[in-house]
Amino acid sequence: MLSPLDDYPVHQIAEPIRFVGTSDRNFYDRYYFQGHPRAGGLVLTAGLGAYPNRDVCDAFLAVSDGGAQRVVRASRQLGVDRTDTRCGPFRVEVVEPLRRLRVVLEPGPYELACDLTWTGSIPCHWEPDQVIRHGAQLTTATKRFAQTSRLSGTLEVAGERFRVEPSGWWGNRDRSWGVRMGLGEPEAPGARTAQPRLGFFWIYCIAQFEAFSLLALVEEDREGRRRLSHATRVWNDPARPVEDLGHVEHAIELAPGTRCARRGALRFERRGGATTELRFETGPCCFLGLGTGYGVEPEWRHGMWQGAGPVVQERRYDVSRPGELGSRAGLNDNLARFELEGLRGSGLFEFAVLGPYAPYGFASGKDVAR
């Protein structure tokens, strides 16, 4: 199974590029993009992923204004050419590696279209590895780098055309790969049925300001035990060193009847005791459980075989009452406004509380904030 990429000296194992270094069916390799107007009003999320051991490629664009969430998604057989980053009407172009990427959804018989370029405002930032086991099974083992960006191009939403300029549209992107649970067709749980349910608390915060960006990650288990903690300030000027902001504590107010973050603060404590506080308030939200492939819809999950394709679908969801979405509201990408040291910024506050989580009094996956 040779491909064009095999003619380049990029091999990492003694196999053609088509074959990755693990037989785990949940191996993935993905682009992820988020963007928003600084004035607010809507938030967009897009992604394109390859799943080599499933022979699947899929992509999506989701746009939410807080009332409706519109999604266009596509899937095709991956094939042998890993350099082909097209999926139906979607394509991702690496214009300048580690600096500038272009995402296109060609116009068609649906309510969304885009031709957007993400240009990095900071250097790409390497994040700590994320590793999760449920009993004996390795469910997550991923690598990722992130980059805040300024956007340019055009976006069409339900007949309205937005001219996207870098001064008024900000966002971020990331690249991740590895093994991730919840892909494709469900597998038999086996011995996991004898294990306690895997609770999961997650914050992925990317706050962009004029001269720098702040990136913070927190992952905890069902008892609130910390599994991942990372917080840095990355300056637009690559000559300035990245600042380690130290230990992260969170204080988050949830919207009643939901598990959605409404406002709150992240507090960073450095060695020596100096503290910094990032305050935030959320706006429109992309619920990644609705139409994008992240998890809960049985007919369309990332890496699920939809046929040789390409298969293209459009969906529209009412997101005006998050409390009625149930488990589909589990992982949410909030447009957030931030305040830090008297400065104002905007960006992504990705948040999830899945299953039991003792610190918030959630004894089961059905409990919500009061």
C-alpha cells in the first residue's frame, strides 16, 4: 500500500506511511479549528480527521449563535494517500506549516460555507501528553500542539455572508493524534463492566489577548483527583520565553439545570506564591455532541464507516435550552470573554463534566447543577 508520501524521507516505523505504529482501531490523526468574531454573536468549530486503522476520513463545520447550531459533515474511505486532506466538499490546506492553514467548505445545498485561513498569532505550543486508563485498558493516549490565530476569508451562515478580517476575527487551532476512546462503532466493554464508571472533568482554555495568549488544561477523575494540569502564557513575540503559570485551581459557576459553564475563574499559583487570576464569562456555544461526531449520536461518530462515499449530511439543532439536550450537551466549546490583569481578551473555554464527579456533587451521569 504505497502512497505519494512514501517517496519522502518521513517514515517512523518499518512500514509504508499508510500503516501507523499501533493496531489499535482507535488511532486517529486530526485537525481542529475554532473561530469567532471579537464582537461576539457566533462561534464556529471545524475539524478533519483520519482514522488509518478504520480506513475512514471525516470532517465537519459547526456554527452556533446560541439559538441554533448548524452542522455540515462528511465522510469517505481514507484510502492510501495520507496527503489527501479532502473530504467531500471539505478540504484543509497547509499553506505554511506551523503558521498558516486554510479550511474550505465549498458552497452547496446547505446553510454553511466557508473559505477561512487561520494565521498563527503565537508559535505552536506543545501540550503535555494526555493518558487515561479505564481498568487495564488504555482509552486515551494523545499528543497535541495548539496555536492561537487571526482569521481571514469568508463565512456563509443561512444566507448571511461574513467578511472575515484578522482584526475582528480571532480563534485557535490544534493538531492531535494518538489513541482516543469513543471512536466509531461501539465495542464490547468486556472487563470494564466490572470497573467503576469513569468520571471525567475537563477544561481546555485558550484565551487570546493582543500581545499574548494563555493556554490552560485541567483534567480530573470522578473524585477530583488531578490527572493533568498545565498553564502557560505564550507571547506573540517568539523571542519572549514561554511563562509557566504554575498550579491551576478552578471556580466555575454552572447554569442551573445543566452541566454548562456560565462564568468563573482560573487561579494560577507560581512557585514562590505569586498568583494570577483569569476570569471568564461564556457566550454562544458549539455543543460537540450535536452532529460533529464527538461521541453520543449513534449514527455518526468520528471514524465510523459511512461507506466509500463521500457521504455529506446537514443537521440543525435548537440549542437555546441546553438543559433539554441531556448527554448531548456534555462536551461544549464556549466562546468566552476573558479578563486578566486588567486586560480583555476572547477565545475558547471548552468544558465537560461527564459521569459522576464528587466535587460538584454529581453522584451519577444524570445529575445537573441546581
